[in-house]
Amino acid sequence: MDRSIFRGSFRPYVSPRDPCPPILVKTFVLPPQIFTNFQQPGLPQNSPEAALKQGSLWPQFVDGFSREEGIS
Amino acid sequence: MWVYEKKLLYPVEVTTCNPKLARYLMEQYGGADGELAAALRYMNQRYTVPDKVIGVLTDISTEEFSHLEMLATMIYKLTKDATPEQLEQAGLGAHFVNHGHSLFYENAGGVPFTSTYIQSKGDPIADLYEDIAAEEKARATYQWLIDISDDPGVNDALRFLRERENIHSLRFRESVEILKEERDRKKIF
Amino acid sequence: MNANEEEWNLLKKVQQADFVVVELTLYTDTHPNDAEAIHQWREAIKEASQVRRQYEARYGPLSLLSVPSKQAIEVGWHWNSTPWPWQR
């Protein structure tokens, strides 16, 4: 899974009077489902074991999320 | 009607005794974008939507109740043998004097659940857009919970729940497309 | 592997098989004309009920719609027997 295709980023305005150390680039989530209005038939599927583990039968809609990404 | 299944949708394993994390998880138990709100929102809307989308609302609502049970399991395990002192340190002192060790439908700030969290406009597009938004808001809440939790077992279950929001959002988006196909159907009758 | 772990793992098989049914049910709700998916959905339900029977034969019914095995009754299984899902 290439998670980076399901993320966006922007550079917020930084003021010299911001009290916290500024984060120069902010990242946000663009989840897989927003890129399709209707799931195509016949997409590749996970095994039952991987499906339960990942939370979907279709890897195409799995983007995962972890604290290490530093999104918040 | 519904038949109880004596199993969870997903195997939940909680690693730590961590009442503070339990308190945060209450956001998804009894909060505005939580699983109870989701389950009740869809279960109520389904009666008056066009027939073609009743299945989606019924089945997703039913699944949300299984998510609610997963949240309850996590909250229960995280607080099960915690002392009143531990609960107080976790910010659950006020919860404890009112509810003891029992669960309650409230958010992370202790605000009790209210039906004003859900909407039902009787307009299929307004309702489905509300549902798509609800799924994305729940997904975001799971993200912030994953960011604040350091319990590997809880995070594993939260990742699963977050992914389910993606799929539910997709099914609601498809429902909108299905209703768009009904345009001008009247003329053909 | 101890008995508790064995049960946990077999229950996980039930959860995996059931989850495929959950996913395909939602999919067919919005794709009623996808014949291949409808076929897979039927097969997934068969598979799930087979795995479920394996579990229930050893550990007792997961639902009130399952027939309790004689063996389960003999060893003192009751619907109200612990553990409940949140206690495991």
C-alpha cells in the first residue's frame, strides 16, 4: 500500500508571533473512497485473514493510519 | 428483529489497564460522531428512504452496533480493575461517583448522549450527505484516538474501525449515485 | 497452545469468515447486478456456516439460531455460560 497517494499537504502561514514552534508543512488525509463514486466490479481481494486484519476485503480502499505519520 | 451473536465483529485485545484511554474512547461510544449516534441515525432514516438504499442503511446500522460492542469491550477492559484513585487520576472521578465502574453513553468530556447528535430530514440526499459526513467525522476521531493512544491492542482495533468508516462512506456515496439514476424515471412509467 | 488460545484462534476463523459475508453483503446492496459478486456472496455464506459449525460443535452455539450439539449440553454448556464477548 502506498499511503502517500491518500495524503495531502499544505504550508500554513507562519507568524513571528506564533507561540508554539511552527510546523512548516501540515499533512491531512485524502481517504481512498473520495476518489471514486462507485466501486468497480472485480477488484483484487484480500484473503479472509487479511481482510479482517485490514478492515476491508478490497486493498484498494485501505489506507491505514499511524501516529508515526505525524498528521496531528 | 435482531439475533444476538455471542462474539465480537473483530477480536479485541487490550494490553494495558488504562482508564484515561477508556475516557478518550467514550467519544466514540457516546459522542456526537460515535457508534451509538451512527447506529441510531441510520436505523431511523431507513424507514423513509427510497427502497433501493434501505439495505445499505439497515446493514451499516447493524454493523455500527457491533462497533459499539467493540468500544464497550475496550472501555470495560481498560477500567475493569482500576481503583477509584486510578479513575480519579484519569479524570473519571465524576464518572465514578455517578456510575461506579459501569459504562455510560457519554463523550470524552462526560457530556451525556443526546438524540440531537443525529439528523433525519426525510430528504434522501440531505440524509445521505449527512451520513457520508458522519463517516468521515468518525474516521477523523479514530485518527486522533490512534494518535493519543499507546496501547497496541487498542490501536489495532481502532485501525480496523477507522477502515470500516472508509467502506461505509463509499457505500453511502454509491447510494447517492443510485438515487441520481432515478432522475426523470416518472416520465417512463 | 493452551485450550483458551485454541478457542480464541478458532473463533477468529469464524470472525474472518463472517467478515467476508459482512463486506459482500454491503457490496451487493449497492451492486445488485454483479452476478459474480452474488455468487461469491453465496459461497462465502456457506463457508462461514461451515467454520461456525466447527466452532460450535466444540464450544457451543454462538447464536440462538444454532442447534446446540448434544456434547455441548452434556458438558454443561448454557447460553448464559461465560465468557461473554467483552470478557474474553
